[in-house]
Amino acid sequence: DVVNMNSLLVENFAFPIQSIRVLTEEQKDPNLIPTRRNIVESLKWLVKDCQLGDSLVFYFSGHGMQQPADDKEDEIDGLDETICPVDFIREGMITDNEINSTIVEPLKKGVKLHAIIDACHSGTTLDLMHVYKKDNGSWKWMNNNPSSTEPVTKRTNGGTAICFSACEDSQLAADTAAFGGKEMNGVMTYLLTKIIREHPGITYASLLEKLHEDIAKIQRSKHFSGFLKRIFHRRIDQDPLLSASEEFDVHTRILF
């Protein structure tokens, strides 16, 4: 997944290779192993000295979980979403609150952050206040701010944060080897990168709709009950989600 996303940024969006920091378990440099410390430090590195015109990308493929929120007023369902570093059993998970305060709040005016989170329970991993989803059959922006006497509002410092998540907070994200090759692919990452490559200039709304359509096609496939079901190991029941720090025109083209 990380190799796939790295190629997309370099080949389709002209990101300089030297501007990308990759953390994987295969790295020989101990500072590039995705431990809790290294991930947090890399999140700080991502937004450090950001300025007008900068385009930032945070991509994560791995395990995601939920835990009771320290502040119940902070979450609609009372649960914080988390990502799991390789040493999370010993060092702990990284919560949505921590991610938000580290890479969302510091965004200055004219700086745009895109996040792609391919993990279970990833819907609001960045704690963004607006979600774009289907409601009674229609796509619309919805407020993700918990209703309380003193609503929690999490804002940027003038910039914009946009996130594609593999599934809603209550759902699990699938990975599989069914797409070919020997490696495992996150379903959302594979489909997202494939759609963008096949449809240059695609809009946010169209990408989200195609993700939903392609996952539905897998479910409807006559092969799913047999061969694919054995490869996927379980039913794919995930609804990719788009969220943002502020409502924007989803019919504009994606430009990381």
C-alpha cells in the first residue's frame, strides 16, 4: 500500500521523491520504523514551517481501533478513533485528538492537507468537523460536531484539511490478495489509486462515489460467495468516508 501511494504521489501529482518520508517495518533506519515515537515525530515534521501554497499528504495503512474518549463531549459515539504503531501494545495508540492537534490545528492559511487513512474505524481519525456522506439517498455535508451545551470545535489555523477514510467509525476495513500479485492490498488504497490513475482530474465527489460503487460490485459479484469470499476471509462491509475541516465544493478536481 505504501509503495502504491508513494508512486501515485510521484507519478501522478509530481511530488519530489525527496519531499516524501516513508515509514515501514522494512526500513533499515531505526528512525523510519513506524513506532509511536517515529510516527508522532514525522507528523510534526510534516507540518513544520508550512506556508502559503504548501500541499501536504498524510497516508496511513495499518491497524485502527477505538477506545473510550477521555472527554465524552468530544465524540458523538463517546469513542476516540486511533491508529496503531508497531509498538502500540507497549507504547500505546495514537488518538484522533493527538493527530488533530499535531497536523490539523497548525495548518496556516493557504496550506492544504490531504489525509488517506486505510484502517478499521477510520472515519473520523482526523477529528474533522464536517463529513460528506449519503443521507436518505442523497450526498450532503453533515456536521460531525457532537451536540452538547458547549460544542467542541476543532479548527485549523486558517488552512484546510481533507480526509478520505476507508470506512466509517463503526466499520472494519478489508485487505486482500485478490487483486493480483503476492502482496496484500488495502481494498480502499487499491481502489482509490486505481480510480485516480484511470480518471485524471477526477473530482472528490466522483472518487467517493466510485469507491462506493466498486466495493458494491465486489459484494454483488457472483464469485464473491465462493472464491473471493475465501480470499477476503470475511464480508467487505465498509463505506469510505470524506471529511473536511470546512465544507468545500466536492465537484472540484482532486489535486494533492
